Amino acid sequence: MIAAVANAFSRTLTREEGGEPPKREGESIAVIEGPTGVGKSLAYLLAGGIMAQTRGKRLIVSSATVALQEQLVDRDLPFLVEKAVWN
């Protein structure tokens, strides 16, 4: 797993960082970092949900902690549904 993650990150390096940009047209990887409470979970749920819905696919989200699972289920997803982001 660590090797796969390292390989994915190495493919995203820019020329300024000593790497080459991704060669595959239409594909990209975003690495997002931020402190607690800035909306990272809402951002990936929104982006992933919209992509899944437009493609007729399901979005599967995996988290490392029960606390984050509870946040997603109890707060973030209901918020997005309430704001009519999804049907």
C-alpha cells in the first residue's frame, strides 16, 4: 500500500518539484491538507458526490477513525442533503 501511494504521489510532481507532470490526459490527483474545521470532508463529499451522480456511480468513502465516520454520517451528509446538493 505504501508503495502504491508513493507511486501515485510521484506521478503528480511538477517540474519545479523535480518531477514531470502527469502524462495521462484527463486524470489528476489532488492532495489536500488543512487543519481541523476548514471543510475538507464537505469538499471531498461534494466533489465526489457530484462526480458519482453524473456518472451514475456510487461514492464509497473510507475513514481512519470512528469519529470521522460519525461526523460524515451525522453532520456532513445530512447538511449536503438539506442544502439540496443531491436529489
